[in-house]
Amino acid sequence: MFKLVNNGKNPLKKDLFITVAGNVGAGKSTLTTLVGKKLGFETHFEKVEGNPYLQDFYLDQEKWGFHLQLYFLAQRFKQQKEIASNGLNNIQDRSIYEDVEIFARNLYENNKMTKRDYITYRELFNDMVPHLRKPDLMIYLDGSIDNIIKRINLRGRDVEKSVDVEYWKNLHKRYEKWINEYDYSPVLYVDINKVDLIENEKHLDMLCDEIKKILF
């Protein structure tokens, strides 16, 4: 159910930083909430409610993709600054690296973001990189695309219902490639086909035990 890769010797810290990665619908927010509460970590979430671009993006990705990605990048960078300075143990719903390597790249390579906008976006991100706090651990939610699509449909967000299934499948393939190349921190894989943090409290206990083994 769990698998750790790229593990190194982490110094003991009071200000630990976990980031949670995975495709849309994989359960990042749920994991962030439950693990944060269980381990006493400060939680940081992706801003979906009140996002001024998200609904427009799903209706017209080519027109609003650049705007949405800039918005998410700015929000994530604000979180990164808070995480780096608050002196607390922190857990974050979605990493800043996914914004760049999955979503912005996907838009550009599918001709839904112009080369000019993509270069501008990448340059902005590259300027941020020296100021980013690297995670002490990434938790990656891994699972089948069928399970991902099922979860997206079950949560029933109106803005996601109209999205073509091929969009989610494309993101899924990109995630599989990206996570195999990610090397900023150890990665703890969580198999969402086998792990149910909501219905099975033992699974949450097991996950938190794995996290403590790695970080404490």
C-alpha cells in the first residue's frame, strides 16, 4: 500500500514540510486534512472555492489557461513563503512543481498556451526557484486512471463534469512520467486503489506511522 523511494538522511527539524502530489481527484485535500490533524501539522490548501479563473478555464482552456496558471503559481508561492517562515510543521495540498511541470506544460504542448506565454511563465517560475523551500517529504497519491475518474465524478464539482475524459487521461500519463523524474525529496507512494483514509482509520494510522519513520 505504501512505497518509499529516493530516501536520504533527513536531519531532525522542528519545521518539517510535507507536500502532497497527485492527479485531480486523487484525494490530496483529504489526505492533507487528515494527516495534518493526526500529526499536528499546519495545513495549506489549493484555492478552489473563490478561484476567479477556474470555471472559465474549464469552459475555454485556451483563453484562460495562462491566467489560471499565473494565479495558482502566485498562490502557491505565497504558501511557500509562509511555510518557510512560520517555524511550524507544514503539509501542503499540491506542490508548486506540479503547476509548472504538469499543468502549464500540458497546456503549452497541447497548443492551449502560446509559446510567448509559456516562456514568460517559466521565467517567472525560474526566478522563484532559489527562494523555494524544498519539501522534506513528498507524498504521492498513485492509482489507476479509472479510479481517478470515478473519484472526480463522485465529488461532483460542476466545473469538472463537462471536462473530456481524455484530459484526465493525459494528465495521468504526465504524472507518471513526472514523478519518476522528481528528485527534490524522498517520495512516499500511497496506492489509492488499496488505501482508504476516510473509511479505514487503520490506514490513516499506518500512513502516519510511515511518515514518522521517515521524518522523526
